[in-house]
Amino acid sequence: MTLADEMEFLRKYDASQFERPSVTADIVVFTIMDNDLKTLLIKRGQPPFAGYWALPGGFVKMDETIERAAGRELEEETGVEPSEVYLEQLYTFGDPKRDPRTRVITVAYFALVVSSKIQPFVTGREGIKEVRWFSVHNLPDNIAFDHRKIIDYSLRRLKNKLEYTAVGLELLPSAFTLTDLQNLYEAILNEKLDKRNFRKKVLSMGILQPTRRYKKGVHRPALLYMFKRAKSTSTFKSVKFEREP
Amino acid sequence: MTLADEMEFLRKYDASQFERPSVTADIVVFTIMDNDLKTLLIKRGQPPFAGYWALPGGFVKMDETIERAAGRELEEETGVEPSEVYLEQLYTFGDPKRDPRTRVITVAYFALVVSSKIQPFVTGREGIKEVRWFSVHNLPDNIAFDHRKIIDYSLRRLKNKLEYTAVGLELLPSAFTLTDLQNLYEAILNEKLDKRNFRKKVLSMGILQPTRRYKKGVHRPALLYMFKRAKSTSTFKSVKFEREP
DNA sequence: ACAAAAGTGTTCCTAATACACCCATGA
DNA sequence: TCATGGGTGTATTAGGAACACTTTTGT
């Protein structure tokens, strides 16, 4: 049945029979803090799931794209401008019983933000809320709705995506050391990587540009790199780097 | 803003301000016919886009999952039971202007069906419609809405997926020759493959089981294979074979 | 016997892995 | 001078790509 047929059909019946679902955008925000991959959750004040932790999100307005809704909600919770965020649509969850009150279809996104750009205490229009960054490897048990499933899936997607894209760079400041980058990979994949092989691999991608600056610390200074934009002769097929769709 | 906050907020205002979008499921159905990858389009009778070709699809009912809606629409158009179809969520398209009449968010799916299971003349509840299978490499110019973009994206996804899953087997009958399988890959990827390398690769996956039967034709008979279910020691990481999410 | 599709191995090259030591600096 | 993290190379292995001939059958 095409859309047009359906519209035709619709006009012949009582509108209430064609009740529409609510549509929300929920965002799994990832950032690296303390060498660990964290995600943002908000404590719910009202039932259902009062006292449980939920993903940031909200209704999609009639005149905005879904991605824009996600970006807007994200900015409200983290203070990070949408232009400074990597935002990718994850999956649409639409089980009729996922919200006990009414039919809510949610389009889930995952976002990667640089932790230094987060403004620590941002308040929504309902005032201060309890908001926390949780290690993805140590999430609370009381997560609202199907949000645990959404987080798990986004983590899986992020891990996969690390293997064939440079998406990890979205979590680092503009200049970083190779050790920073390796720590990031290790935090996400939750496993140790070999230093020489890791360097060989990321350098062979040709997407990193060495600067002439060094990060000084207690010990030997480390060369800082930057992300090189517009690299054409990658070892990867170009399609893999595309942002969906 | 959390869902709960938003609900709270909602109660204070006129409901019309919180108009809800319509949600549809559209399906890109793929099948192999005449050694070519085809997709199903339906000619629209009414404006907008009267006379244009559109994807099968329709509204998601309040009490059904989105996937079920997609399966239902698919069955109406092809006569193939949902249990006999590979159905995977593709992406959700929500540009406010994608349908000129009203806000319609569509959750796009792609489906793989075995052509022999298709019932050639199925009619929807509006009567006989003009329905055609188009080669994906030769689509009409007049495609309605953003459906061309949806088809292109699903083709890209299918191509990618062929590389790391056994999803192509969903397009073949239960017993098939290696040449059948290779023709299928060539039709989808739109390129010729080396016979020896192809056989080496698919056999090394360990997902094919030789039968003792042969497909007879004009020339030398070809050994028939079947898909071997529940293969554990694959060369691929298990996550890759998972159906999302 | 011949036309046509089925079936089969080897070489080469690239990429992934495993693995251990010297270097530069600040304290 | 020493503790610490920064930085480097080589050998092995596995998988992908290029490439041509023999086998089996029906006509």
C-alpha cells in the first residue's frame, strides 16, 4: 500500500483511528574522561522509571530534522555546539511497549564529543537535574526503558567503526600524541594494543599529520599530531569513510 | 531534556502545539531475477508525484512494531510471508520537507526475497496497481519523494554487507550451485569476480554444505550446496554476523 | 568430436601479528 | 643517575589477487 493510497484511505475514517506515535531522538553521548569511555545519563524524577537513569533526548519538533532535534537536545545537556559534535544515527527503536505510557518511537543517535568542550553544569528548562557521566564498562543497573539496549548497541557500533574509520579522532582535541590516540582505542575496545603495531597502522592510514610541537610532561616529550583532512589515497575504500547515509 | 520532563512540559500546553509526525515504513525489496538484482516499485496514482514510482510502504500502526509494519506491507505487495524474508532496518529519513503534504518520518528497511516465492500479481486493498521490478542498475528517472536516495543507500549497504556476511544466501533457494552464488554476487556488485578465488573464499567461510545432488543442464552437472546453519568456528568475528541491533 | 560450463593450484604480494630494546627528559 | 614514558624494526604468518588448463556432460 503506497503512501498515497494510505492517505486516501485515511480520509474516509475517523482521525482518532489513525493516532500517531510520538517520535523522540535519544542520544548516546560518548566522551573520554580519565582515560575511560564515558556516557551521559540523566536521573529521572517522575514515573515511570523514577530514580532510574535515562539517555538524554526529547521530542522531535514538527519543523526540524531528526538529527537537528538530537543536536539540540545534546547541546542542552552538554553545552557543546552541534557543529562541534560527531553525530550519527544509530537505529530506530519502536516496540509498542517500550514506553508504558504511550507509543513512543525513538530514533537513537550516538555522539562523540571532546571532553574539554563540555560545560559541566548545564541546566535544562526544568531546572537543575541530576546528570552523570558513567563509564560504559560500569553502567548502573537501573537504566530506564530500553536504554541499556541502546547503549550496548551504540558501543558495539563504535567498536566496529573504530576498525575501519578514523572516527576515534572525534574524541580527541585538535593536537594529540600517538599515546593519547592509543589510550583512546584501548578505552573503547577495552583491551591492550601493541604500541609498535598501533603506530604503524594509524600512520599508514595517512590521516595524521605530525606537527613540530611536543607535549611536555614528566618524561620524554611526545610529538603532537593533527588530523589531516581530505586524504585521498587511503588504504580503505572511500565508501567506508562516508557518513551515513 | 528527558522524556519525563517533556511529558510534564507537554501537559501545560495546548495539544495541537505538539502535533505528532506520521511514521511510515518503506521497504526496498531486492530479489534476483534473470541474473540481475531487481527492486520493486509501485506507480503512484495520486498527487503528489502522480505517475512517479515509489517504494512499497505504509503507516506504522499504533500496536505493531515498525519491523512488523514493514513485513506486513511487504507481504501485501509480494505475497511472501515475513518469516521467509530477510528484513533489516536501514535508516530513518525525517526531513520535514520530504513529503510535501505533512510531516512524514519513514523508517526504511531493506528486504531480501527469493524470487521463486514471489506471487506475481498481488493486489492491495485499493485494487490492482501498477507494480514493476526494476533492475537496480537501470532505475527510472521519475522516482517519488526521496525514494531514490533510499534505494541508493540500501544498495550501498547491501554491497558492503556482502563483504563480511553471508547475507547473499538469502536471495537463493535452499540448494544452489557455486556458480549461482557467484552470479548473485556479480549482479549485486556489478562486477566480474574470479571463479577460483570466489570459490576458495566462500568455501573457506565454512557456511556451505555440499549435498550429493547435482544441477543438470546442457553441460557438465554442477554440485549443489546448501547453507549450513549454526556454524561456530567462522573466520569472522561473531559480531559481524549479528542481525542489528 | 566439440561446445560449454564445472572444477581445480600455485605464485606473489600486502597486511596483521608477535616481540625487545634504546632514547630523551625531569626530578 | 634513574625512573618513566616515547619511540623504533624485523621475522612470521595469513589472506587477497592474478592467472590457465583439465573434466564432464549433452548434442
